[in-house]
Amino acid sequence: MKVPYSWLAEWVDVPWEARELGSRLTMAGFELDALELAAPEFVQVVVAEILCAERHPQADKLQVCRVSIGQGEPLQIVCGASTARAGLKTALATVGAKLPGGLEIKAAKLRGVESFGMLCSAKELGLAETSAGILELAADAPVGGPIREYLELDEPILELNITANRGDAMSIIGIAREVAALAGTKVTGPAPVEFVAGHPDEIFVSLDAPAACPKFVGCVIRGVNNRATTPLRIRERLRRAGVRSISPVVDVTNYVMLELGQPMHAYDLGKLRGEIRVRLAHAGEPITLLDGKTIEAAPDVLLITDNEGPVGLAGIMGGQRTAVSLETTDVFLEVAYFPPAAIMGRARRWGLLTDAAQRFERGVDPTQQERAMERAIALLRPIAGGSPGPVTVTQSQDHLPKRAAVPLRRAQLERLLGLALDADRVRNTLEALQMRVVPTALGWEATPPAYRFDVTIEADLIEEVARIVGFDAIPEQDALVPQRFRAAPEAVPLEHTVLEALAMRGYQEAITFAFVAPALQMRLFPDVPGIALSNPIASDLSVMRVSLWPGLLRAAQENQRRQQDRIRLFEHGARFVVEDGATREIDTLSGVACGPRLPEQWGVPRETRTPADFYDVKSDLEALFVGTGARDSFTFEPASLSCLHPGRAARVLRQGREVGFIGELHPSLVRELDFTYSPVLFELNLGEWSSVADRRDFAAALSVEKPQHREISRFPQVRRDIAVVVDESVPLSALADRVVFTASTLLQNLRVFDVYRGPGVETGRKSIALGLIFQDISRTLTDDDVERLMASIVADLRVSLNAKIRE
């Protein structure tokens, strides 16, 4: 929220400069996001008066103006604005002036006529995004005076971050209350202006849903000139607060909303039909909004209607049918109170984000509707004229919120703050926040004002005391509580050791959203249902991820677009899987490798920088598995996954249980996602969390086995080499399993030192050379012992794998 310093100063005596004020508000819970001036820097721009304006002799769209700056001879200025006219006071950039954007004004000759300066529009001075002509100033503007001084363009603007629980602070008066509490002053503000009704006309209002709209204030104003020009002072305040000026009626409603925090809406009275009814929508009831979008409302959506149907989406946006235009002469002003529960979440269903919805969702003062109406009428009449009728109030007293007293215990305040505060100081602090405070035996009872929806429990009061007294006033001291260390079972690896192991293999950690694009996730996992978000922040982030791969692939794409040819990314996070109607949140480690196997360097020839493949990433995983102390318990089994390359994918097993997947991205997806190199992906299940956040028994991929003592043999090893010819379809793991099973405990190590295909080996078969190392713990193995073992191994391989021994 943007707060002009001068506007705030109208409501409260501010004893600090803008930067100090921002620091104090930050410590009070309203973080200062930015502090800037009301306009960008420019120099040598003054107030000038046009004495005469004549048509340029060589150009129909140009005018030659004689302009006074209060001293010396009038200046000749060639101007292209059709609004330039005699008697108008405007902004003149004299020769030598420097405007926003680096533009420097010089004397020039335009179509043969000399020009000694430039008459400026609001856009050229950085006061508006667009402008239809030169800046028009009030008749009392001092000719020759610097425009920055006249418009107070060096005024500081504070941009504050208002938290979602403090809807009461989304206004000038709301911040003024905070400043008054911090400075020990009072909130004042403009004095109320009473008026006498100029006619008896009013519109009957019926509250058909009083729980959703317990209060509705209305007033008919006739004879409004909506073509009038809103005073520059109001337009400038709106601009500085981030709101665009539109017309007098709309500007006034926006001004009151920013000042008092009360949204308003104006209807063209000539377009309203009959009485106003505030009711819940019928299922699928259509309404066309001010932005031209037609929506269909659900039965929990509140509508403002007349006899012909909806005229507004209550608390969010008005309807197009009754919108105010420049031709409007009679208006009906609405100031209503809608509880947060009646508005919350409705606007986001249709992607709407309006100032009114933001305020009603957080909570609007239910006692200030009449004040807002009076303020709007007082502002509108001097600008656009008009005769107001009586202000009508329709309300259901039983449905208006009532603030209950909240107890505050002295002992609890001291315990949580670690500081003993004087009783009078606590009471004065709460009263400075407009609370009614009554002393009790244990402390106090405080009744918050109607606009403080966030104060409901004792902890809220303690927070209020702490932030107004000042967190820097609370001394630092050691915690007086016992230290309790969480369990760190040996079987669960420390996160940083796992992540550092991947980092040492050349990977970088990525953090991606837990929600992803539904189209990409469906393309990768067409048979796995995802959890759709009811209120996504964007259409391409609307489902919870069933795998970490969609986010990592997007990250790899972004890196590739930025000329990164070698990409190694990993992520540790949760994925969300629905099974049997229940949601499982699985702790997961995933990674992607894309691009050359080795980094570019002088010692690596270009021809050896081939793209990383399945086996490169497999070796990265095997390096992780070493840290579990049970590397041999992991196996890779050929498998298929729709998003992975057929024949280049495998299931990761630990002791026969699936714990992950590895594989190269499917070629069709590589083309579709426009990857230069085929990414290789892996995903491991690290554990699972139940709904009560307790670790359940799960096939955790990286659980660590406790090291066991094993005696080292003092007897020599015996090695035998063997070349086994098997079918191409037989994986090495199957061959190794049979050898280990047959040799039993006497086999200490198995090494593969050659794989051969070619002459001497039948087509469709391969020769795998194994080095078998035998050793006994209790004696020296004889040649006979080893030969019997080798014979058993050969016999088993022939029977189980149809193997032959290559001589």
C-alpha cells in the first residue's frame, strides 16, 4: 500500500521524517518496502501562463503560443497539444531543462518557427502513464514558481507491506491510528461536513441475506456533472497512492476507499430498475462485470440486484449494465458492510483482484459506512455539483459483528515477553490502540475496536503490547527452558550428507514449486492422477506434483535457454500421490543430467565430450548407495515408464523392493520440450510421511545399515578367471547373482573385466569375462577346493542361464 506523507499528516501529527517513520512502522509490523518521491527527478520546469495561442503557419496540428513565466519577455513556444489555450496555466520546461528519461530541452525551430521550451504533459513529467494534452493547473498557480514546489513533487511516498490479518491498516486512517499509538498523539482528520437533503428521493433496499450483508447505506444524488475535471490535488493523491483518475464520481469513491478503508460503488440511477435487493445468487446466474467479463455465479456468491437482475458482484466489482459514464447525471451511491466470510475467495474464482475485495476479505470497519457516505458527498459536490437526497441505512443489528472482551494476564505477558512492564504502561498502550481496558485481579480485560478483526485471544494482546512498546525495548537474555534434542537414528542419513554427495558429483541443488503445469505433468505421467488446486496462483501452476521431474525439466529448459550446455540439477522435496482416496506425501530425491559428460577444459578433447547417458547417471546413484553401507543390496532392473526411453530405463531395487527409477527422457518429449541433449532422470523415495507427520515403515532408498564387525582372513586369496557366453537379454546382475549364490561365503569379490561380441561368439550372444576371488576365514584353500567351486558355478550357469564357457 502506498501512503503519501502529506495525506497521512492530515490525519495525525507525524513527529518523524519519512525514513524514520518507515523504520518505526516496520518495527510495528508494517514493513517498508520502498520509499520514493512523488515524481521522478527533473529540473527547470516552472508554472507558466499561456497569453495567446495561434495556429502554426506551416502546420495545422501545431500552435504557436506566447507564454509568461512571471519575469522577462514572454517566451514563444511551439506546441502540438490541442488543449493549449489563452489563460491556461500549465508546466513549462525551459531551455536547459532535464526531464525524466534523460530528455534535455533545447531551443529549436519547428517548421520554420523558433521555440524556446516545451509545454509539458503529465506523462512527460512522470506524473501519469498516459495523457491527452498538456498539464492543466489551477487558476491560482503562481506563475514562474517551480512546478516541483507547487505540486509538492518532492513529497516522500511510503510503500508498506500490509499483512493479511490487518485489513484495518489498508487506509490512510488505519496507518494514522498506528502512528498515533506509536507517537502518543491523537487521530484528527478532516472535520465532518453536514449537509441538508436537497430532495426526498431514495431507493428501497432489501437485505435478503443479512448474514452476508448486515448493513447497506445508500444515497441518491441528482444533477451531477461527471464531465467536470477532478481537482489536481485529488488526482495527484490518487496517482501517488497507485490509483488512476477516471471521472469525478469514480475518483471520489476511490479517494474515500483509500482514506477510510471503506470501499464504495456508484450506480447510474437512470439505469437502475426498481428497488435494490442484496441476495445470494441462483446457481449459474450470469452477470457482466465492469471489465466486460461475463461470469456465472454460484449459490454462495452475494449479488446486488434490481428488478431486472444482478447489477453488481457484492464486495468485488460492479456490473456493466448500471456503470457510471461521463453522461451520467444522477447516481446512487452504495456503502455496505460485508463480513470477510461472505467475500473471501470469491474474487479469485474468476481471477479477479480488486481493491474492494482485498479490503472486505480482511475486514472493514462495520461502524463507518455513514461516515464514508458523508465524506464522499462532501468531496463530490464542490467538484461535480449535485443535490443529495437523504442517506438511508438498512441494517440487521443481530448480524453485525460484536467485539468480545479479551483477558490479558499479567503473568502471561511477563512470561512471553521476558519483561515486566508497568501496569499503567500496559493500559496506556492498549488504550492508544482504541481498546477499552478494564483492570482485573489477574491483569486486564481489553475490548478491541470494531475494526480490529485480528484481536481475539490473549496472545494477540501480548503482540500488540510488544510491537507498540517496541521489540528493541525487550532485553536479550538466554532462554530459561531445557534443551531437547530430536532423535537422530543411525538408520536415517543426514540430509546434508546426501546433498553434498551429489554436489561433489557436479550437481547443483534446485528448488521448484510443489505445484506444476497440468499439461506437462499429464504428458509425463498420463496414468497418475494429480491433485488440482482450488485456488492456483497461475494456470500453469495448478496441480500438485506427483514427481519432481516436471519442475526439474522446466529448470533444465530455462538453463538451456541461457546458453548452459552442461546441466546437472537435483532437488530434495515432497511429491503427492493419491491412492485409494488418500493422499501420500513422499519424501523424494530427484535429479536430471543433460549435456556433455565432462566439463569443457583444456585436458578434455572435444570428441570425448559426448552427452551424458544412462550409465553416467547410474554411476552417480551408485556413489550415493555406497554411503548406505549396503551397496550390494541395490540392483537395477529393466523397466518401462511412459515418459522414459524404451530400453533405456530401469527400476531401482533395494533387496528386491522398488525404491526409485532412472532413465533417459522419451525421444518424443525431448523434441516436444526442445532439448538439445536427451536428459537423463532419476528419482528415489527417501521416506513417507503420514497425515500426522510420523515416519512410517517404508522402503527408504538411502537408509543406512549399521556397520557390523567382520573378521579379516589371514589366509591367501585365490583368483580364477572365466569367460561366460550368455544371451544378450541376460543382464550382468542375473549372472552375478547366480555366481554369488553358488559360491556362497567363499567368494570374496567378483570383477567384470571384459565384455566381448564378435567372431567366435554366436549372433545374439555375448561373452562376459569374470574375475572370481575366493578366500576362507579359517584355512588356506587348495586347488581342489577352488576347482570344485568353479565346476559348481559352471554347472549352475549352464542350467540356469543356458551359458557356455568360452575357451
